[in-house]
Amino acid sequence: MRENNENTGVLAALARSRPATLDPGRLAGSARQQADLQAILTSSAEQPAAGPTPARRPRTWRIAIPVAVVAAATATAAVVVIATSGTGPAPAAPKSTEAGGPTDTTQPAPPTGPVGPVVLLDMATAIAQRPAGEGVYWEQIYENGVTMITAAKPHPFVLIETSETRLSNATRPGLQNEALFRDAMFEPYRPQDWAAWRADGSPTTVPMAPPPGTPAGGPVQTSKIGPGPADSGAPMAADGTVGEFDDQQVTYADLQRLPGDATALADTLDQRYQQEKSSLRKGWPEVQWQWDTLTDLLTLPVTPAVRAAVYRVLAGLPGLVALGHVTDPLGRSGIGFGIPDSFNPGQLEEIVVDPNTDSLLSSQAYIQTPTAQERSVGITTGALQSYDAYRQIGWSNTQVSTGH
Amino acid sequence: MTDAQRYAGMYEQCYPRVLAYAASIVGRQAGEDITSETFLVAWRQWATLHTPPLPWLLGVARNLIREFRRRSGRQYELAVAEGRRLSTGADGPDIADDVAERVVLLRALAGLSDADRELLTLVAWQGLTTAQTAHVLNCSTATLSVRLHRARRRLERAVDAAGASRAHRPVIIAEEL
């Protein structure tokens, strides 16, 4: 019996077999290591906390998360290319947010109106008329959710892990960026999942269903039900970057240089795609790459002209699917558009927009053809595998945490 | 010694270890980003940091990797694929030239689940004790012991299978008899 002597035998052999690329001795002393240390020590981040980490905002109360409701995907409105300038509705009161919006839980009248790409073109027209503006910080506040299938007994159910991310990115030197993550929460997803969990005896830990294709007899992963470990915020010196674009941190300056015309933007992105250097996105199918890159831009501080151009290019993507009237994970009504997910057959990558506020409500992974495993827990077409629901994307003159 | 000097000393010692862990999960590029964020968190909490800090740092890195997954699911999946390649030696020297035992072990490791691989490499490559590993993986020491025992067994079986496909049985098999 070797249970008490874990480091003999196969573990010792494994220790000897570590690849050179993961040898700490070889990883030490890189330029990146030194640069990061300098950045940390010279940042205007406050001195090490003398006590516990600063209090974060209390967890906001969340409404129950409904499964996305999908109207018939057949668009009844004719798709018309909208001539711009002067024909749109009068702009509403100036909006400080490009995305997100009120979390309205009242029941609206049944939605009507167009659901095809014309919705995106109309939004583009309205957005292009906004004045270009600029604040001190570009703020992204969004709630993320990921669903997972448990193997709880006797009733397996779907679990959702949710958290909120708050990012402040300064566009001027000498300021700090902030990234705050609210504690994750693990809990049953739909009412039927809550019922199953209770019928299972309300366990605080559940086994997780292994991904399809996992050989039998493998390890059983478990998840707790309840709050997850606390995540810490990480302030860092502003370096001019304001978020991720095409898998890289992008500067505000670079974003301002993008062309504000749909054709020119499409050309610019096409060139970028052809020259794609990032190892993580190299070789992606073109439409997939375009979708990801364009939707990146919708969360970033680009000019109104560029934002409008993004919506116009999206409207023209081959294979764009109109998903009709949907409710986003925060209960807000919007219109969904998606493309097939190259990496997850059976899923669409979806955005939900609100044509009333010309804003982006959420990005989500929409299940169009559930797998057998998903069907076994009652997941049907229209369910979400994951989402980022935006509460706020826009300018602010204060940081998310401190209000300064 | 100032706070900054003490921190720099800890950083010097621990940075490569945290990077080795993060890279084994999400590859070198994303691993460097995760490592950078981890040490920022450490700086903020320097006054209350546990000693020794390595298990705590790895726990923070692990949480940041989960957050990475939430933020960018697709990029995460690609990063994880790269991490697997690194962990199983696919990116390293030509397998044909490599030591026979390493080839067999890494091939066996490649056949295990991500969770098994993480657990086993925390013990074997990071040299953590059971209690420290439990801290990183956020489970009890008792649970961890059971998981480790089972993961070891699976690795042993996988080594048998990987070794049997080579003409030469590796030394490790002889020890098991």
C-alpha cells in the first residue's frame, strides 16, 4: 500500500517528467517578469492594505433568470437598406450609456415590430447622430453567467454560476484602472432546477456531469451550491488600454483611429483578418472572427460613427440569424441576432440589442440544438449556455469602486 | 527592509512557480497575464499575506483563470488547449529524442482529465503537500487525499497502457510489481 507515501512510484516519475517549458528555473528572469514587477511597484496603486480588503458593493438582488424566449425566427418585415440622414426619429434625451439600461421587471405589452437586420441598420442611423463625447473612464459593468449540468441524484439539474464584473479603464495617464469581481454564486438555474435540488435534499455540494466523450470511470468533479470563493479586485496603473479587441488589449488612441464608415471598417477588419497574428484567433473561420471582433467593438469606446458602422457591418454578415424578440438574462426585452458558433455546433453566438435605447443588452451563447446530455436535463432550444449581460457600458467620470 | 523589497524577494521566488502553474492550464501567453494579475492582488494584500505564499498565490491564479473563462469563454477554450499541449510535452523537444520514461508519463498524462492533470501536477511539479493542494483547489484535505489517491491510480493505469504500446517497458512498471 502506498497511500501514505504519495511521492514514490508514479508521482516521482511524473515529477521527473515535467516538460522543460514548465520548468520554473527556465521560466524565471523573463523580461515580462521584470516589467510586471516594475509596473506593480511604481503604480499609483495604494500602499498594501493595512487590513482586510476594501468592502465591495453589496451583492445586488437579482431577479430570477428566465430562459430566453424566442419568437418565430421568420422575419415578417421586409429587409430594406435604410438611406441615412434626416429620416430617423428625433433623438431622445442624450444617453450616457452605449449598452445596458434599466432592469425593468414590469410586464410590457407583447412585442411587435421588425426583427430583421433592419433593426441594426435603424440603430446605426440613430447612433451615428450622437455627439462624440468622452469621459475620464470607460466603464464596463456586466453580469456573467455560465450554466453547468450536474449529476446530482436522484434528480440531475442545471446549475448556474453567476458573478458581476466591474471594469474602469482610464483614457488619460496618471490614473488607475480597476477590475472588480463580485463573489460568484452557484445555484440552480431554472424553477425546475430549484425543485430538483430541493427534492435531492438541498445538497450543498453536487457532482458534475462529465463533458460528453469523457471516458467512463473518470474523476467526479463537484461543485458547491452557494457563494463561491471571494475574488479580489486588481487595480493597475492606466496604460491607455481600455479593453480587449481581437484578443489583445487595445488603446483608446487606436480605437479612435478606426474608420467611421461601414465599408472602410469592413475593409480594415478584412486586412486585419488576413494578417491575423494573435495565436489565439489565427485560422478562425472568417465570419466567426468578424463576429467576435465586431462585438468586441460594441463594448469599447469608439466614436458614434464607428459604433454605427459596426452595426451596419453586423447587419450584413453572411449567415446572420434573426432570433426575434427575446428577454435577456436581466429580464430586459430586446431583439436577438446570432451566428452559428464554429466551436460549439448546436449553439449560436448571440447579441441582444434594444432598439428603444439603441443599446447592446447582452452577449450570450444560445443553444439552438441541445445535445443529448442537455436534453436529459430538459434544456431546450433557446436556453443559454452562458452570457454577459451588460448593466453599463459607457463613459463615467468616476471609478467603479470609489466613485472618485 | 521595506515592504517593496520584501515583496520583490517573494516575487522573485514565486513568479516562475505561479507562471508554471498558470501556463500549464492556459498556455504561456494567457498564463503570463494571469500571473501578472495574481501578483497585483498579492501586492494589495501584502500586509495580510499568508506565509508561505505559494499556495495562496496559486489559489488566486486559479480564481483569475475562472474569471478569464467567464469573461472570454472561447479564448479560454483555446488557451486551455495550449495549456494541455504544454503540460503534455507536445510543445517541447522532439518526443523521439526524449527520455523514454518522460514520453510514457506525458503520454499517460495527456489521457487524463484536466482536473486529474491539475491535481497531479500540483503535487508532482509544484511540490505541494496534500494540505497545500487542498487549499489551492478549495476543498478539504480529506477530499483531496481521496481524489489524489484515485488520480494516482488512474495515472498508473494510463502509464501501463502507454508503456505497453512501446517495445520497452519503462522502469516505473518494474517498481509497481
